[in-house]
Amino acid sequence: MLVFRQVHKAYATPQGPLTVLAGVDLVLAPGESLALMGESGSGKSTLLHLAAGLDLPDAGEVSLAPRPALLLADEPTGNLDETTAGEVLELLLALVRDTGGALLVVTHSPRVAAPLDRCLRLSRGRLADDRSPEPLA
Ligand SMILES: Nc1ncnc2c1ncn2[C@@H]1O[C@H](COP(=O)(O)OP(=O)(O)OP(=O)(O)O)[C@@H](O)[C@H]1O
Ligand SMILES: [Mg+2]
């Protein structure tokens, strides 16, 4: 569905290159939902842009299966109240279930991440498993 192999991405800045992704490996299987968390500036949106084909990696490979649908969402419920946010998330999850697609959601909210199959955290350019006992904010 979505495969990252040793993906590297840096941005040119006046202070020199800023490495954002430093060899990211990721496999998202059909039917799977994934929450991507991490501090502001850790590179979540960068990763999502690569997954969407909006930008290219400096090194490594991003392999995309054209079908079924891969849903990519960057803070999809950020401005919604809790009830509406829950409903939107349910819709996205139902869509993935019904179509055999996959869902990748970038979020700062442990509540949004909780119902998804997996949660990964992006930090210092790398992905790590994250089902941390972080308090629900
Ligand atoms: N086009 C660009 N040129 C230079 N630096 C960039 C560019 N886009 C992003 N960055 C920098 O790359 C880093 C990662 O940015 P990114 O937007 O991917 O983070 P994020 O995890 O989505 O953050 P947030 O949670 O605030 O949305 C940040 O330090 C950001 O300032
Ligand atoms: Mg972002």
C-alpha cells in the first residue's frame, strides 16, 4: 500500500542543510490505519507530503500501490470539537475498513491516535513504535 525504504529528506536553510528524515522505513498494509505523532517540526508533514507524491525524497524509495485508496490526513480533526472529531475519525476508519484501503493520520492528539491500529512517533528523523503510556490530553 505504502512503503518507505531508507528515505532521507533534508531542506536547504541559510544555516545549512536541515535533515528531517534520516533513513525512514515504513510499511502500511491494506486495511491498516496508522497514527503518526511527534513534536512540532519533527517532520510529520514532510513524511506525508512524500507519501502523497507532493515532494520527492533525497535518497531512498517511496513505493505507492495505486489501489485501493490510501487516505492521508494531516491533523484532520485539529479544529473540531471532541464529538465531531470522533465522528470524522469513525468515518475515515469505516472507509478504510469498507474499501480495504489504508489510513495514515498525522496528529498531536493521543485521543485521535488511540483507535488506530498502530502509532509511530517521528523523532530526530527516525520512526519508532509508540504506544507510550502518555496521559490523554
Ligand atoms: N520547505 C522548507 N524549507 C526549509 N525548511 C522546511 C521546509 N518545510 C519544512 N521545513 C522544516 O522542516 C522541519 C519539519 O517540518 P514539518 O512541517 O514536516 O514538521 P511537522 O512535524 O509537520 O510539524 P507540525 O507538528 O508543527 O506540523 C521543521 O523544522 C520545518 O521548519
Ligand atoms: Mg505538520
